[in-house]
Amino acid sequence: MIAISLIEELLVYGKTILTEKELQQVIKEADYGLFHQTVEKLLADGILAPVKASGLNGRLPPLFNKYRLLKPKEDYSGYFASIRQLNPALNISGYLQRPELYQKHRELVEGLSRYLWYSADLLAEPMSRKERSFSVWGREKLLDNHFALVREVLKYNGLGEDFLNYYDTPEPFFEYVHARQEQMNVLILENKDTWFTFRKLLQTTGKNTVAGTPVDLLLYGEGNKITKRGALEEYNAGMLGDSGGQAARFLYFGDLDLEGIRLFFRCRRANPGLDVKPFSALYRLMLQLAEGRELPESPDAREVAAPLAEFAALLGFDSAGVLTAFLEKGRYIPQEIVNYQVAAGILS
């Protein structure tokens, strides 16, 4: 038998076709007769195969000039005992016929088997995705990181995708619910100070009509967090839909600069199932308040375009000129221009 270390050296050599000289470098045998014997053993064990088209080396006994390295067939017999010990709800016969698939599924399927043997009653009640993942496999992010493989394992074992009985948790946002309605108006505020100001006013006054529009819920967008794919849709379904309410529309209000406009459009693209629009009345108010003032320089120095014409159309402007007038100068209007006193004046 050939030493395992020699086979490993051949496998890590990095080439599929080896010349006689390269083989001798790996085998490290200067005596040609002993080298020939080793090559013959590698041929007999199915590790090498001659490349006959390369011709013979002209020596006695002869060897071919090149050999092909064959990956040794893996022995799966050691898995059979483990497969037979799986819970009978799993596809034992299938894995006995395809032990290479069991090797691929091993961690997941053995975790499922243990769960079915000792904790099957826990499947009767739901858990969150990470709770179930930890409960079954002792790794809270396994379902997140290997979701496609988990689905493959469940399908091969004849188990539905709902077998694990878990629920997804919506992205948590800072929220203030002023009133529960069947159809709610949600105002997304880009910055924390503005969110806190509006929350304080709605709480203390009891009023919730902002610039002529009823607002039932205030949501703090936390910058790019609101642009995470599906985050707002998950929030809508999990936090509003589950309680019987359904958000009729989402209104967005943020800084009036290139990045603020890009944030708005990223939010829309990330949540295509929702009707997200800019709160036109508040953006118009920002422009009025900024008239005649020296505007601050934009902290965003990137030369990345923003869809100004589309944004202007959504605000009801005839053209984007009113926006580009100060944006092209590298200026911007921070959301905080609508301060506590201003916000109080538009609340009814």
C-alpha cells in the first residue's frame, strides 16, 4: 500500500498531469528501480493513470512520460451506522443509497434528528428564526447563513418549509404610535432630533394633523437603515398588519440635499410593495424657511447624481430648477430647519 502522506503530497502538488520528472520530485526516490515500483503501485491503487499519448521514456523497465492524477474514491462506509440511527421521520433509506449526500447534509440532518428524538414537542409552538436555529443546531445564525442548504435538507427528507415553525422578525425601528387606525398614515423622519420633536408635539398636544395631513405613526428612519431591502415591508406586515391595521401610505421627510434625496429613492426601491412618497408640504416649507438664509455646506462631497427631476415631480414642482439652485452650489437644507416652534405652527 502507498503511504497516505505520499497521496496527500500528490493531491496538493497542484497539477492534474505530471511528467515523469515531476513525479520523481514528489516521490523523492533517486533509485530508478524503486521509483518504478512506486509508480506501479500508484497505478494499481488507482491514484495514477498513464497518458499513453505522451509515449514511453525509453528506459528499462519503461514508464510513460506523463501521468494523470486521479482523485481517490472516498469511502463512505463509515457513515452507514450514523445514518441508521437517524430519526425514522427522516429519509434513512435515501441516505443509505446516497451516503455522499449524507456527508453534505450531515450537520443539519443530525441536528434535526436529535431535535425529533428529544425535543419534537417544541415544534408545536412557533419560535423566531434565530431562536429556532439555536434550539435545533445550537447556532443562532445557521438558518440565516445556510438557508438554501436547510431548504434542500428539508425537501430531501420530505419535510415542508413550514416544518421548523418559525417566524421572521421585522426590522426594529424607533416608532411612536399616536393612534391605531384601520388604514394608517406613517411619517418617516430621517433624523433623530426631528423625530423626537414631532413625537413630543403629538404627545403633549394630542394633535396629529401635520401641514394638513393626519399622521398616525412616526418612524425614525436612522439614515441607511430605512433603505435595507424589505425592512419597511417587514415592519408593515409584522407590526401593522398583524394587529389588524394596514398602512395606507408612507410619507418620507429628510434633509434636502443629494444624499437625502438618494436615501428616499433607495427606501422606495428597497420596499417596492409599499407606497412611499415624499411629504411635499414639509419639503416646500423647508424651501420657504431657507429663503434669504446662508445655507450650510453639504457634508456629502461625493459626485453622485440624484434623480432631481423625478423628486421635483413627486413634490409637485414643474421643474427641478428650484432644487438645483442651491444643490449645485454644494449647499443643503437640513431637516432641523423645521424646528419645534415651526412644527408646532403647522400642527392641528
